[in-house]
Amino acid sequence: MSRLTQTAIAALALACVTAPASANDVPFFLAPFFAQQQAAPQPVYAPAQRYAAAPAYQYEEPTAREQTRSTTREIVSYNGHQAPGTIVISTSERRLYYVMGGGRAVRYAIGVGREGFQWAGTQKITNKQEWPDWRPPEDMLRRRPDLPRYMAGGPNNPLGARAMYLGSSMYRIHGSNEPDTIGQAVSSGCIRMLNEDVVDLYERVRIGTQVVVLR
């Protein structure tokens, strides 16, 4: 073996032991041996995507109407002389009592007639309606010609969820689409209740129930 051949073999063995720093450092005559040994390029990752934070929940104070309790119903002591099943309305207290007997009654807050529209007396319930239609009486239309002549029953109807008609009068015990007026003297003589309260009372009474209205 010639000296030249021995030198080439020694150089090849040394190259196999010590890898070059880069492909540019490989002698041209050894390039074919290192071409297959180059590591595959590592993928380059983009920075993590930044997401916009969700907006914080904004608390809003409830409106006066939302603050109104859905019911004012409560069981109370009652020492009146009326028979069980009677409705007693105190316009001065702005409370309605359904007499249960045994010295107890169900009491509800109500809205009553404003000054000049309050009344007293005894009536009987002659009709009951769920989600009643509303037709303002003629004297109300004379005072308020802007009112509609007819309004179908529903959540926006002034008579609310239920109505109990008192005798042959224009007066009713009814719900309301204005719960914040309960406890006030604002009506044209009708007795207003919260819708949940009037539904409860509606289920307790029947046609012919006696209603006593006190000043």
C-alpha cells in the first residue's frame, strides 16, 4: 500500500471520530460521507398567540320596579267578625284581608283610589277573569281621552294577571302592570294588587264572595 493511500485512510478514520462543526468545514472529498448525516432542521415555533381577555361583568343596580317584592302575602292574626271566606279591604291601611277563620287572615298590600275616588261599602264578586281585556269606562275616557278604547289582556294590560269584578259597579280587584304603585293611592277606585298576590287571592275566592270595603 502506498504512502498516499495510507494517508487518505487515516484522514477518513479521523473524520468519522470527530464530526465537523458545520458542513462548510468538511473537506470536499469527504462531503458525500457527511451529506446523509446532517440533522434535519428543527421547526421554528411562532410565539404563543395572545388572546384578548373577556370583558369583566358590569354590575348594574336594580331598578325600583325590580326591587319591588313579587309578593306581599302573609298570614296574620285577625279579630274581625266577618265570616271565613270574606274579603275585607281597609283603604286607610292599604291592605286587603282574606278571612281564614280561627283568628287568622291572609293579608296583602294593595293600591287604592286616589283622593276623590275612594269609596266604602259591601259588594260581591260577580265575575272572575284571567288576563282580562280592558275597556276604560266612559267617565275615565272623558278625563283621559288619550287612553286606548280597548286593550287585550297581557303583561302590559293595566288589569294585570287576574280581575275580580265587584257587583255591577265599574270597580275591580285586579293585578297591575305597575307594581311600584302598590301601597299608594293612585287608582280611579279599583283595588290594585301585585300579580302574584292577585293570582293567589283569585284561587281562594269564588263567585258570590262577599267584599267589605272600609275607609
